[in-house]
Amino acid sequence: MKGQLGLETLITLSILAFFLLIILVFQAARTEDVDYANSYLEARKICFNLRNTADDVFSSGNGTRTNFTLPERLNNQKDYQITVDSSENIARLTWENKTYSCLILVNVTNKTHLYFEISKGENSAYNQEGSVVIEH
């Protein structure tokens, strides 16, 4: 009788442990989704801020200059790179093999390259004869 009770208890605990494991697997997947969503929203915010800065400098006319700052990391402490492809007018923010792209509505350059990376930290943008030039 005591052996039967011990076996039933062991089976019940095994079933409970199995369900707990399933819950933990789903919770881990959910945590990754939330982490990705946070990174995506921060990348979108950075990209739109860059686009809005370029738009403001362009629309303010030749000779306009402003400073802007790109954060050192995304809000969840992930490192990223932001590049501009002037031939396609696209800014791409990349982190952990993920990319967020946004269209820049004006011509953006760094004076020497059509494809360039923008440094994190303090940068400046100025309007030079209809092109927005970005410098670190």
C-alpha cells in the first residue's frame, strides 16, 4: 500500500514538473518577444529622430546647422549601428542581426561617401546647398 502511494505521488509530481517546464518554455519565448519589441521601438525612435533632424535642417534653408545626439546603446543596453545609404535615402539601424529601416525624405551625405555610418554621441547636421551633411 505504501509503495502504491509513493508511486502515485511520484507520477503526480512528474506531471506537475512537466507542466511547469512547458510554462517556463512559453514564458522564455514571451520574454524574448518583449525584448525584441523594446529594441524595435527604440530603433524606430532613433531612426525617426534622425529623419526629423534632417528634414528640419533641409527645410530651414542653406547654412542651417544643428546638433543632435544618438544614444550609445538601445534602451535595453544592446549595441547598434546606424548607417545611411544616400543613393536610396534610407537609414538602417542594426542590432543583433536585426534591422530597422526608415526613409529619409531629403538628400543626406557625409561629404565623402554615399554609404556611411553615423557615430553615436554628439553629431552635427547642416544644410549645404540643398544637401544635409552629417558630421561627428
